[in-house]
Amino acid sequence: MRILVAGGAGFIGAHFVRWLLDAEPTAKIVNFDVLTYAADVEGLRELESVSRHVFVRGDIADHSAVAEALACQGCDGIINFAAESHVDRSIADAAPFMRTNVLGTQVLLDAARRHGVRRFCQISTDEVYGSLSPDAPPFQETSPLHPNSPYAASKAAADLLVQSYRHTYGLDTVIVRPANNYGPRQFPEKFIPMCIACAMRGLPVKIYGDGRQVRDWLHVADNCAGIWAAFQNGRAGEIYNLGANNEHANIDVARRILALLGKPESLLAFVTDRPGHDRRYALDFAKAKRELGWQPQRNFADGLAETVLWYRQNRTWWENALRRAVNADSGACSKGGDLCESA
């Protein structure tokens, strides 16, 4: 099988490319990515000698580029990771999120229809459900959509487009909604690598509000396994939540990171909360366990310790990533550590 992985140079997409090449010896991957500031360009260089991996630079909102990639490579499936994903950036300027996350998904869906792609898998997010109250049960796949940020709204719109192409055109689709991912090689505007990078440089670790926002943390490798299970075995037209049962308040995660790095909690700096900040996310993944045989394998304590160790051992990687940031004011700490919590 030959899979077009859209956004295969981003954090989750790049991990998935590597995971699939290891897990499926006969799989061939067409990695289609525009290479934004958050792309893992070092990781791409490491794959240059892999014959089952082909990189095509292109924009998913560009009809001709997508059509050419599919026509030349003859792909059987599309898995769409490509997205603008940083909430703070979407608050500052929603336009790129609408273009990539909504229009880009529509372009991919049209191309999938025209080129006879067997299955289209959309990678969504738990943020489309909105915010949970402290004692509410985790979101299920049937929970109503209530996105509270421009980013979340763009992802919800993309999900609805995918469902419409299933019902209108009969396209074989599945949607995967993962919890907050973490792990090595994540661009350091996101919460966990942000805390690590700033703490390692002795800069303030900025926390929105009171820091009691709760997230369900899913290791990126577990997410990759769940996505592939959904692509292979998910029922056409269905949605699958990938949760982790790892709910932790942001302030507690930051304190764990400081402890792992041997840094003082005096580095914590509480700042004004961002607009519309969701209080809690949590996902019920019983459906994925029942229908796909999937459940997370990594506990958070070990996964976080391994992640911190990777950033300690790969300082050049994340420092180079920060230099590529195109807008320091909206989340990157390339100018004096001006970072805020962004999960």
C-alpha cells in the first residue's frame, strides 16, 4: 500500500511516518508537506536514504500540487495531519487556520474522489468538543461539537466536511480525535517542550491564569498506533477518540518538568489567561478499544521523563527549531523566552 501522508513533516505526522515505516515493511509513504516554521527538517534529512519514503513539498490548499502528487505516486490512501495547530497563533490571526485546516482539507477530499483513493483518514483533535467541567465524564464520539478557539473551529469545520463527503459522495472516510500529544521532536511553542526549553535556559516558564487547566496527555507513539488501527480497521464514516486516562493540570506538569531538570519552581511565572481558554479536555476511548483493539501503552511519568531526557540530549535540534519561528510574539521563545502555556 502507498499512503499519502499530508503534513508528514509536522510533529505527529513525522512520528507517524517513522512509526509506519518500522511497523509495516511493505508500506510506501508519499510525504506531502509545505514545510512551515514548525516542520522537522532535520528528521526529513534522516529519511532521505529510505527508498519507501518519498518527500514532495507542496501546499494541501493547492489543487494542482495535490493532484500532481496523487497522479504521479498512485496513492491508495490519504492520512491528513496537515494543519496550523497553535491556538495562540489562531487567536492572533485566524486566516491561515481557515486556509490550511478547512480549505486544505476540502482540496484533499476532492482529490481523493477524483483519484479513486481507497480511504481518507482525517486527524482531528479533542478541542473540537470544547471544554469539560471538572466533574463531567470524558467526551464520547457522539458528544456535540463546541469549539471555543479559531483553531478548534477550523478543525471542527474540517471534520464536518469529511463527514459530508462520506454522506454525499460515498467517500470512505474515518476521523480520529486524539488527546493532547507529547513526546520528542515537538516544536517548542507547545506546552511541554516550551517548559523544557525555557527552563533549560533559565528563562521564565510562563503559565496562563492559575495553571489549573487540565489536559489528557497521550504519547505520540501511542497516537500513531491508534491512527493506523483506525485507518486499517475503522468502520467507514466513523469517528474514533484516542484518549489516555492521563489527566493532569498544566501547573502540575510544569512542576514535574522543573523537578526532572533540577530547576527551581521560582522559574514559574503566572500571566494573564488567554481569551477563551478551555478548562479541561478528556476523551473516552472505549470505542477505539472495542472496535480497533487499541489502548495507550505508555504511562505519563515514564513518557514525560523520556521526553525531557530527549530535549536535554538534543538541544541543537530545538534551538534550531526556535530560530525558524516566524512570529516570536505568538508563542515562540526565540526572543528572550516570551512563551506562554499553549496546550
